[in-house]
Amino acid sequence: MLLLLLLKADSTPPELALGSVPFGGPSSSYVRAGDVVSLRLIVSGSDCQPTVKLFNGARAAATLSQASPFVFSYQIQEGDTGSIAYEVSVQDAAGNVARLSATDSLRTAGI
């Protein structure tokens, strides 16, 4: 007897969403070296941890969160200038990738 087993490939990427209060940091609209900014995000459809980059990929934010919702923090460094723009990506076990871009319109670095 021949048994055929058909497997359907998982082609659904995880979902990324900003938390209800997505951005954190100093109350000042300008952040300087040593200030810490943060991003809160929610991942669904995957138990994988996302990566968060800032300043056109030149810097990476870190998290201590092991599960969603994740809070990523980054300490502003000398030379960081411009918008606090986050680039988020996550890849699930099947290789599906989700990406999200978010800019903290309340804060600017290095001014």
C-alpha cells in the first residue's frame, strides 16, 4: 500500500505591531549621548525574537524580553544624529520574514 503524505508549507509571515505606547525616552524632544530610547512591539504568529536596528542599520537595540510584548532599548551614542527611526524584522521557523518601520516623531538625536 502506498501512502501519500501531503504537507502544506507555511507561507504566512509573523505579524509585527507597535504597542499601545510604542516609544519611550526622555521627555525632551532632543536626545543626547547617554540618553536611552525604547520601542515596545508585539509579535504574533511566531515565538522568535525580532531584531531592531536604528540609524540606517548602524546601531542595534537590545531587549531582555523573552516573549511578546518586547521592549527594546538603545542608549544614544556620540555621533548619533537625526530621527529616532526603528527598523524591525523577525523570521519564523519556516523562514517567513516580517518587517516594520517606525519613527519616534517626538524625539531627535544629536541636536
